[in-house]
Amino acid sequence: MNILDIHTHHLKENVSQYIYSCMPSAFSPREGGYYSVGIHPWNINSTTESEYECLKKIASHPQVIAIGEAGLDKMIPIDLSIQEEVFRWHIELSETLGKPLIIHSVRTSNEIIQLKKEFCPKSPWIIHGFRGKKELADQLTAQNIYLSFGEKYQESAIKSIPLNRLLLETDESEKEILLIYKSVAQIHSLTTEQLVTQVQQNISRLFFNR
Ligand SMILES: [Zn+2]
């Protein structure tokens, strides 16, 4: 296992080093690559029934190692109750298949925490692109939620959370993932290699049950 980047929307070289996140109909697995598939809340209105059918079919593919991104977003003009219905569907899929859930959350941490308490999921939940402050990071990790940080983050949040809850990603950014490792390692007074080892242990545990 040599994944470094748990969430990107860009296809790159070294397919075994990242998890490519896409809409179900865009899933076209390359040899050695890893994928997460789901309906992003931004795409709910343009998603047809066949996209959900497709997701149900491909979600059990061995190269699909996570469900999502899916989630809740208070900054978009889609009714939160509709978003929640779609998100609950992803939660159930993630539980049925025992695959981690990659979550998009914008100003909806309370709702996510409520749902976590309601479902008590066995599959890990990962909030991706976390940019919140220390207090919120602490609240979420206290609920056993993992946080994935990208190019932009609050140093205090990174400093505060336990290293075994930490993941890193590039998302939409073109930035080299190792540069994110380098800056996060400095915050924890680690070498980049030490941080890579720690995060890869987290990835093995979460995505491969090892
Ligand atoms: Zn994303």
C-alpha cells in the first residue's frame, strides 16, 4: 500500500498513490488504481436515477475502496432535507459494504455529528478538506471522525488532533501531495518520512482493515 493522497479529482501518474474521487458513471478503473465513488451534494439536482443504480453496481468493485464524496452543504441552494436523504443513502451503502465514507461538509458539522450518533456506523467516517478551527476538530475527532486536510487548513487544528485521526489530500488542487506532508510534518516537528509512515498506517487501517 503506498497511497499518499486520499482524495483527488485529478487523474495523475502513479495511480497507486491516490484515491480518485468521481461520479459513478465516470468510474473507469485503471490497473492498480484506487477509487471512491458517490454523488457530491453539488451534483444532486443533475443526477439521474441511473447514476444511483450505477453506484449501487460499482460500489462493490474491489478497486472502489471508499464511498463518497457525499455529504451536506449549507452554502448551496439545494434543500438540506433533500441533501440529507441522499447522504443517508450513502451512509447505508457504506455500512452495507463495510467501506469508509468520504464526507463533504460545509457548515454542517452538527448535522454530521447527529447522524453519526444516530447510525453508530462501523465503517470509518472521514471529513475531507477540513478547514475548521481546533475546537471543531476536537469535537469531531471525539466522535471518532477522521479529518483529512488539504492545501488550506488551520494550523491549530492540525496541531490539536491525534496523529492517528489525520489524513491528507489534494482535492481540486494541483499541488504536489508531498509538499502538504512536508508542511504538516513541520507543525508536528516530524520529518516528512515519519509523517508519511504515520498517515499510511492510518490509511491501511481505515481502507484495508490492516
Ligand atoms: Zn472533493
